[in-house]
Amino acid sequence: GAGVSQSPRYKVAKRGQDVALRCDPISGHVSLFWYQQALGQGPEFLTYFQNEAQLDKSGLPSDRFFAERPEGSVSTLKIQRTQQEDSAVYLCASSLGDRPWEAFFGQGTRLTVV
Amino acid sequence: GNSVTQMEGPVTLSEEAFLTINCTYTATGYPSLFWYVQYPGEGLQLLLKATKADDKGSNKGFEATYRKETTSFHLEKGSVQVSDSAVYFCALSIYNTDKLIFGTGTRLQVFP
């Protein structure tokens, strides 16, 4: 497809389980962003990649969160030992340039930790 | 710190009514301001932007003016349609940073 694709769309995890969320950016897009959107809140920045380099991970809430983009294309957000407060929609966005407002957003992955 | 405050919803209007959704911000540095829209089942989309004071962003009949003196960026539309029903997010980005800072969102419901 032509847009940013995220999978799975929905994920239910038991507390303590590890999860991996995938983002397929638009082909050729250099920049990739991850955001976390809790219920009833706006998206909050997690991390930013330029190609394969993770240039900013200041928004990752704890060391249980890890993101990678090894070949500068597909990115994976991994959450270890999930907790209930991790329940949220995780949004991925990609852009040709480095301006965050030029990024196209995917539909997100809704993670529910039970 | 940098933050965005927007009015709580839902905002419920009849078709062709006038819309205002308030947004104010606090920022260090020189922010650019944005409105995003999230239609049901779709990803966030940039609706309009303004990069400096007194700029007016506009798109699809929506407008917002960057008011530095009141630190505001209110969204307006003269005549809403049912198809405008969505969640609207005000956001800012500080020059030379890599992130958007969003408000909590305002749900707009337009009835025929």
C-alpha cells in the first residue's frame, strides 16, 4: 500500500508478556517516529529514527521499551514485561525529511494489557 | 516546559453551524503550530499549520491564526458538515526539534 502500515492492528497481552509492534513506513521515507496515545489523550513522542540511526529516544518511558530500525526501513517497537499502564495506541509516522509535521501517520496498534 | 491545552469535548453542532475549538500553548523557543484531524478508523492527518506569529493556516474551510500575544491558535470553520465529525488535535513543534507536542484532542460531532 501507499501509506504507513502498522501491525498488528490490535494486540492483547497478559501482564508480564513481551510484545513487538511493527511499522512499515512509506517507501523511501528517511524519518520515522513513534508516539504513544493513551485513551482520551493526545499522542506523546517516544522516539525518532533517521534511516537506521535512533537520534532521539528521550520519550521512551522506561528501559522496558526498545525500538529498532536496523535497515533504515521497517521499525519494531518492543515492550518487555508489559504492564497495565502500557495499554495505549502506538502510532508510527514516517516522512521524507526531518520535519515532524511532514510525517504521515499509520492507523496505529492498539495494545491492551490484561 | 512546552505544552498545549485545548478545550474538552465533545463539541456537538448542527450542520452549517459555526465552529470554534480553542487551543492555547506554552513554549520555550519559537514554536510552529498545527491542527491535526483524526477521522474514525483513519490515521492522524495534518489539517493546517502556521509557522510564525500572525500567520493564518487554512485548509478545507478550516482556519486558525497564530496569536503570539494570547498564545493561542483557535480552530474555526464557518459552516460545518457531518463529514467534519472527527477528533481534532492542536499541536506544536519547537524549531530544530524532532517531535510534535499534542493537546488532548477535542471530539466534534456534527448532526444533520
